[in-house]
Amino acid sequence: MKTRLLYLLSTLFFISFTAIAQTTLTFTPEKDNTLYEDANGNESNGDGDHLFAGRTKQGADNLRRAVIKFDLSTVPANAIIDSVSLKLNINKVASGSGSDTLKLHRLTADWGEGTSSATGGQGGGAASTTGDATWIHREFNTVRWTNNGGDYDSQVSAMIVKNGTGNITFVDSNLTQDVVDWLDGTHSNFGWIVIGEEGTSGSAKRINSRENASNNPTLSVTYLITGLTENSY
């Protein structure tokens, strides 16, 4: 009798999951900075107009890496992430440079953005200020990276090959997974590090930062929301 009753109820009511319209949120960075290769961590550009990634042509300590983080707290808790893309604008490259690879890696430690602001082309950085991320510091000059040049996951989150200036857009399933993992608490959101073609002199790319008057970095997150729908017969 109990089995027949349960069967009868199951034919009268059922609950289904219904996807609500797809939504895309676009974010500008919460913070960004450049790690200028320097044994003492004396160079940074927390409040500058530009970020850098790659190898310059000047001096012995000529590597540059950009760090960037987005605040994703406005993504709904029940969102199902469909896709993620990160757009950057390269505004200057070295004369004679060719096609170079830029890679994103998920950062595994937090870092800071101080008030340092370089002048001129900004490729040489400015004097580091309190809280700045530098080549050896997560926060100048009290907290260090475990590894000089930043602490990051070895897996590439996304990569792109670019020749010349203009917009680039990173799209990859690993990039999407980073955002999923940040939102569900699998990993803490410390953002990404942008690493250029470091074995090639003159590969450094100058990229608009969040402080730039135009073409700021943007992260687009597309998601679905699912709801419960009760149906009866």
C-alpha cells in the first residue's frame, strides 16, 4: 500500500530545474601592478597608467611581470559559470619585435598596490611605496614572495600570441575554472600574473592599467542562474 501511494504522489508532483536567462557581468580591476626585476624590490608602479610583461632591452634586470585582480563579489552565489574572458590592451611594443606569447597563471599569494607612479614611458618603474608588490615583495617592504617574481600555479590558465599593439582577449577553459574555483572557495582569489616571452630581448609589452584613461583591463563573466519549478498533474 505504501509503495502504491508513493508512486501515485510521484506522478502528481515533480520538481524540475529551469535555467534563467544568461547574464554577463564585466569587471574592471580591483588592483593591478608590475613586478620589475630588481634584487632589492625598489621598483614598482602601483598607481601608474601602464603594466608591463616580458623582457626589455635595457640592463641586466630587465624582466617585467604584471599582476591583476578583480573583485567578483557581485556574482550571484547560485550562478553557474558558462565562460570567462580577460581583455587587455597593448599600447606599446619595442621596435622590431615580432609575435610573442603572453601567459596567464593563477596567483597563489596575495599582493599589494601602493602609490608608486612612474614617469615617462614607465618601463623603469618608480620607487616602491608602502604596500607595493615588487619582484621580491608581496607588500613592500614587509612581506615577501616565497619565490622572487611572484608565487603562482605552474598550470597556464590561458595564453595568446600577439604581434604589435591592440586588444588581446584570453579565453580558455582553465581561465573559466579559475573563476569557478574562486567563487566556490576551492582557491582564494589573488588574481593572475601575466608573463611574457622572457627568453627574448625586447619582447616586453606595455599594457593599459586600471588607472589609464582608456581601454582598461576588463574581465567578462557569463553565467546562468537555475531555479526550482514545481509542476503538478
